[in-house]
Amino acid sequence: MTQGARRSPARRTVLGAAALTTAAAVSTAGAAAAVAAPAGSAATAATAGAGARGGAHRGLPVPAVIAHRGASGYRPEHTLGAYQLALDMGADVIEQDLVPTRDGHLVCRHENDISGTTDVADHPEFASRRTTKTVDGQRITGWFTEDFTLAELKTLRAKERIPGTRPDNTLYDGRWTVPSFEEVLRWAEKEGRRRGHPVWLHVETKHPTYFRGIGLGLEERLAKLLRRYGRHRADSPTFLQSFEPTSMRRMARLVGTPRVVLLWTPDDRPYDFVEAGDPRTVADLVTPGGLDWIASFAQGIGPLLDLVVPKGPDGRLGEPTTLVRDAHARGLVLHPYTLRNENGFLPADFRRGTDPNAYGDVFGAYRAYFATGIDGIFTDQPDTGLLAAADHRAR
């Protein structure tokens, strides 16, 4: 999750602020109508929309709390430790990002560049594999999953990606390996049996055009695993997601698993569009016509939060757009991303104090976003999200 995440957290914050004016222009007509009705009616609208798309939302509360890369606010992301903690906290859905190994296994990393999320730099036997590649038009120097076999990756240990922001998480550096997606599926099966209910997953194909271009296409490999573990049907406790719409169109031909199109800033062109010469941007995809097109092969959208409620030049939340209303009118669920507790990630009106790494008024931010009628939200701190969701349902 989070397009452009190769940039530092501070860089992402700057980019988000830079896109605010554009985001506000995505949907201005009828913006006031997109301000949520009372909590009960928001839940009803979301459930009705999900049912219209074949039950993709079946069994989940509204709003659902989606653990972004696991409980990544407390443990190094995309580790079995982060997934387990999120589940133990009560998260409704656990997210995985998938990239391939050289021998074709799917593993859980936010990026194929593992320089900042593993101890690969401490392994002299892999020093020669540090290289520079162009991925989705960006030149990156580091170590990449596609240059390692699964067995080789298993000799590495995971570590905290943003230690400056989350120094407490570094306590767990080296504790877990890089999990394969099949390991996660087995873990979910085991936990589901133990708890007496399915473990929901939210699974992203990362850089699918790039990987298909080097002979490591993701979709067929993912579909094979979904079929093996019975998560290939329309009522499976799984969402699939991608920033590349054509990846979800491809998955629609392979499995019935519900699909979500992720949306970055309004001026962003999905990389599959860039490669195909398709001039459309995210701003085009969030129009009624664009949402009609998405609804022809997907059951939901995962928009950047700024597409739901833009920020003004001062970084404070403005008026909601019509995106929630327009998506629900087409039976699409909305799972926007990503709300985090730290000041540096919050809208300016919910920051407290001057320390960017201190917690702000995240409950206030949740109230504002839940009021729009969204069906779920990605968060690094699922325990906080669950309390906020309970507050919202009780109102």
C-alpha cells in the first residue's frame, strides 16, 4: 500500500500537501452532499453497496479496520509478528503486499527493494547483488527480491523501515524472516480454525507490469495459491488490490476473489496506463465514468484519504468530495489509506505539539473520515482504529 512509498515519510507528507489543491478539484460539485449522514445510514449504504457487488463485504463490520502491513505501528512491517499482533488486537482485515523471488515464489514485502526492510546489507555474501534498476520509471539502487531465491531470502531478517519515526520498533529487528505468501495463507488457516472464523486478508500485487516484463508475472502465481487455499471465490474472506487497474482486470479472469483498485494522487497515472499509452489519470478514474469502468471488473476502490476529504493549503481538512457517494451509487466499497497516529502523518488540525513522531488527535481524524461513510480504513495502529470504529458505531 501507499504508492510512491520509496520516498521517505517526510517526502510523502510533502507530496500529499502538494496534491491538496488538485485533490480538492477532483469533485467539487455537490461536495456538501458527500458529508456523511448519521452513522446508521452510512453503515446501511455501505452494506447495500457491498451486497450489490456479490457480497465482497460479507461478514465484515462497517467501517472495517484494515491492518496496514500488519500492526506496522508496533512491529516491523510485513512480518508474521506484525500480522499476529494485528490479529490479536482484533483487526478486521490484515494486509499483505506481494513481490516475487527469482525462483517464482511470492513473498510479503512492501517493495522489491529490500535494502531498508531487511539486514541484507550486513550479509557480505550478497554484497555483489546490490545494483541499480528502473522500476515504474524510477531509478533505485539496492537489493531486490527478484535477484534472490526464496531460500536465500530466508537467511535475511526483517527490520523496522522507519526507525527514526518508530524507534521502539527496532527492538524487534532481526526477530522475524521475510514471510512467503504461502506461509501467510497457512498461518491464516491455522488462526481461522483456532478462532472459529476466517481471517480476512487484503492482498496487493506490487509493480505487476514491471514483474510481468521480466518474466515474473504476479497474477497467475497469486491465483494458483488462492485456489490452493480456497480463497478464489466471490465469497472468500479476501480482497485483492493493485495500483494498476489492469492487474485487477487480469485477476478477474482468473479468480472470483473480490478486487479493489487503489488510487493515488489526482495527477497520478497508473504505471500500466503509462506503458500502454493510456492518458487517463486518477482524476479521470474518480469521475462517474471512471468509476463505472472500475465497477465493470472490481468490487471496490482504495483511494488516498485526500481523495475523500482534501486538505487545504494550510494542511487542514476541507469539505468531503462526492467520491463516497459516487462509488456507493455504483456498488463499490471504499477502503481508503492510510491513517497513522503520529503527528507527521495527520492533517494539521489534528496534530498536537511540535514533535512529528508524537501521537496527535487521531480519534478526531477518525471521526472526520468515518463521517463520510467509508466502508473501512487502513491503519498502522489497528487497536486505535478499532476503538474509533466502535465509537462511530455507538453514535
